[in-house]
Amino acid sequence: MADDEGASPREQLMEACRRNNTELLSAVLATKALHNNPDAVAAFLNSTTDALGQSALHVAAQYGSYEVLDLVLDQEGVEIDGQEVRDGDTCLHRAVRYCSALAKGEWEDGKAVVEILVDAGCDPRIRNKAKLRAIDLVDPRNKDLRSVLQTAEMAATMSSDIVNEDEDAPDGPGSESD
């Protein structure tokens, strides 16, 4: 006998990500098990994958679902740099692939998808299984997108190079004299 309950929360989540359907996503996140429970929402979003091992962020990025990405990224505790099983892509890789497949006149829309992920803190230095960073997937003619990713890489590298020299001396410089 067929299940009469309809699509599962996992199926609804993935469909919302594919179709940029914020109403469906909001309905899923408002279910009894997830409503007003940030830890449960994060666990659901981080552990739910499609048949190819892609998270909600991967699917939304792959389809250019900007509004859904915005809503998912607003959820506390969402893993933004997870790598999918098949290719090892992050959601940023998927967003760049999406943008690179667009016609030149649609590049601004694709760039917005990449920018929302970069602004959320996605690490552009992560390499997939083919040893490619997101910037390596950019259409060579798309100089604006390349610039966004170069800036993000530079910022990520510089922020990881910062050394707190005052760690050993919380009260200021030490003095050898008494």
C-alpha cells in the first residue's frame, strides 16, 4: 500500500532548494520537530542530503536558488563548507558551476549566488577531489566573478595569517626589572 502522507521533510527540503521555494522551505522549518529549535534545524540541514550526497546548500547553489540560500544561511549552525560525496565540491564550487553555465547576460544573477556564499564565509581555498578551487571553475571571460573569488581568497588567506602577538602577555609588555 502506498504511503498517503506525501513527501518527506527531506524531499520537501530538496525540492525547495531546487525550485527556490522559500514558502516550502519555511513550512518545513516550521514543523513541530524543528520549530524554535535551532540545534534541530542545523542538524536537519547539515545531515539531509540528496541521492548524490549533496546538502541543501549544494542543491540550492547548483540551481541558483538565491532566496533559499539566504534563508538557509540565516539558520544558526549551518555547515557552509561541507563537501559533497561524488566530486568533493563545496556549495561555492556548485554556485560557480551554476554561474559559468549561464549565458553572459545572466552572469550578474550567478555572481549574486556566489557573493551570498562568500559573504556567509564560505572558504574559496577549498579544493574538490579534482584538486580544483572554486575560482578554477570560473568561465575565463567572467572577470567580475573571478575578481569576487580572488578578493575572497585574499581575505581568507590574510585572516588566517593574523597572529595575536599579545597571547603570552595579557597585561602588556613584560619587564625584566623588579
